[in-house]
Amino acid sequence: MPFVESLRCRECARTYPVEALHVCEFCFGPLEVAYDYDAIRSSISREKIAAGPPTIWRYADLLPASAEDPVDLGAGFTPLVRADRLAAELGLGELWLKNDTLNPTGSFKDRVVSVALTKARDLGFKVAACASTGNLANSVAAHAARAGMESIVFIPSDLEQGKIVTTAIYGGRLIAIDGTYDDVNRLCAELTSEQPTWAFVNVNVRPYYAEGSKTLAFEVAEQLGWQAPDHVVVPIASGSQLTKVHKGFNELYHVGLLDEEPHVRVSGAQAEGCSPVAVAFAEDTDIIRPQRPKTIAKSLAIGNPADGFYALDVVRKSGGAIGSVTDDEIVEGIRLLARTEGIFAETAGGTTIATLVKLAASGVVRPDERVVAYITGHGLKTIEAVSAVAQPTATIAPTLDAFNAAVGLPS
């Protein structure tokens, strides 16, 4: 990894070696990867990227793990879909959807896990672990199976059945905890000290894991002809994804892949039943008060978001906003996206679309902007959320008379 210089504290800027570290020993701030951008600039080019694989590893120069033999199921380079029908309903102009439902395990988590487990293997770890609201559990179990690593993942016991099954099927150990994600995460933080040979992707190798989300920005810029959008709408769980999308656009400019410095407005989306960052934004405070989640959007149900403060800072400095929506609005967001653009999203995607509806109606997202909304997971993961409103139009006898009576088509 010739372009990774060190780990660096976000708060005090102290540097650390490129190891399994995630917290500054001096100020307890989070660590993130620092790169030699001048060296990257001399190596990277649009042509080199275009000649690379149709996965996140086409951007290997901007990632913190070796691309020679990555733990790779084919994550990334998902479609960027022009959403004219949805835009028309919302009164917007140029609207695009980054459709990450088509990743190998059905969510954007395949991006971060591919990077995290590649780095974990480089560091000598044999066991892959995580705390998860579901999508990360799916991805860690699948990628660990691919890499021949043992996996042990921890989830809240009340997750959707689809996410439980699509984790357990890969043969690793799946531990359900009677509690919220924040309870699960605390346990995993304790286990990180007790089990130093385990790579907890979102704890001790978190600085590398988080970098995978930058590829959501890299791909959008490439798919738009190496241009940045004007405005993006990103769901908020821990807040990491939003901050890394913002970082990704800026990195492309620093290494010469964007001709103009990007000024991307970044907006965030949360469910009202777990909206600590949205509340802080609305109250114009930097204090993010933890909440106990109560929402159908379980993949976003992190009541004490680790990167919440940083997400809040990005949104404010970029001129965006953070909205929150009810469970009913989330369901309607899922249905609206499916009806207008043929994309079936999980509840996180419903949260993003429902928030986009509100931000467009209030004028925060404007008709003169090129807008990208991130759809981060497939609807088959959260069937329970929409099963009551997605049923057969009619159940009839197998006759023409029964059909005509039920459907009432004009003659």
C-alpha cells in the first residue's frame, strides 16, 4: 500500500502506525486513514480506472488495503439510474438514484466489508466479526466464507427474518442479543479487548472499513462523466457513510480526477423513531442525545451514532439539511420508489426517498440541482415492512367471468 501514510486522529491529528487501531490514545478521538495524495496523483488516471475491474477495486489507489488479492464478491459499480418519473412527481429536474440494492448481498455494506476483510487478512486476522443491524452481518458472513475465514457476528434479536436467514446461511456463528444495536455494539467493544485475534470490522479495523463508503462517491462521479453532483441525499445510521461520501468527492479533486473543485451539498435522512442527528440539526446544537430506537428502519436504528457529530458538521458546512420521517412515510417512500422507478428498496431506502420528498417540498432540494439519492439496500431484506400493503389485487376463481367481475376492465 504505497499511498497510505498512517492513521490520523480526527480530533488532535496525532498519527499512528497502519495497524488494528481505531481510537486515539491521547484524546480518544476516532482514527482515520491518511494518504499521500501527491503520490496518488502521479499514479492514478481516468484511463487506469476505466481499465480496472467493474468493482470497487478499480479505485484501489484510493483504498487502504492491497488490491493484489482482495476479499471480493464483486461489490460496487452498481447502476446510477436517471429517475425522471420520480423527479416529475417531486417537482425536481435532474434526479439520479445510486442503486446499491444490486450488490452481492443486497446492500452497500459489501463495499465496506470487502475493504475491511482484505485489510484484516493483510494484518493477519483469521476471524471476522461485527456488530450489526443486519446488512453488515449478511456481508461479513458472506465475505468471510469467500475468504475461508471464520465469522462470528452479533445482532439484535428482533431483526427482520430475512436478514437473520441471509446471515446464518453462510455457516458462521450468529449471536442474537436481547437488546438494541447500541447494546450489541458495547458488547463487541468489550470483546475486542478480550479477543485480540478477531477483526471486528466496525471496531478495531473501523478506520479501513469506513473507507469503502468513499466508492459511493467515486462511482457517481465517474458515471456522471467525471463530474460531481450538486446535491446528494444519504441515509444516516452511524453517520460514517455520509461523511465518507463527502470525503470521496473531495479526494477525487485532490488527485486530479475532477477538473473543478466539488461543492456538493450533502443532506441526511433518518427515521423519526431513531433520529438523534436530525434532532440535533433541527435544534441547531452540536449535542447529539442518544435515543432508544423504535422504528421499522432497523438498518438505521443506531441510537448513539459514532460519527453523528461529523455527519452533522458535513451537512451544515455543505449547506444541506437532515430530515426525519415517520414509519408510515417510510413505507410510502418504498412504494413511491417502486411505483415510479421499478426499484424495491428496504426501509433505509424508503427513509431516503421519504426524506427527499420532504426536502424537495420545502425547497431544500431544488429543481435546478443535479441530485443523487443513495438507495443502500434491497427490499427483500425487509418484507415485513410492506407486507400489509403489498398484497394481491384480487383472489378469484379461474374463470373469465370472475376475472371481469374482479378487475372491472372497460369493454
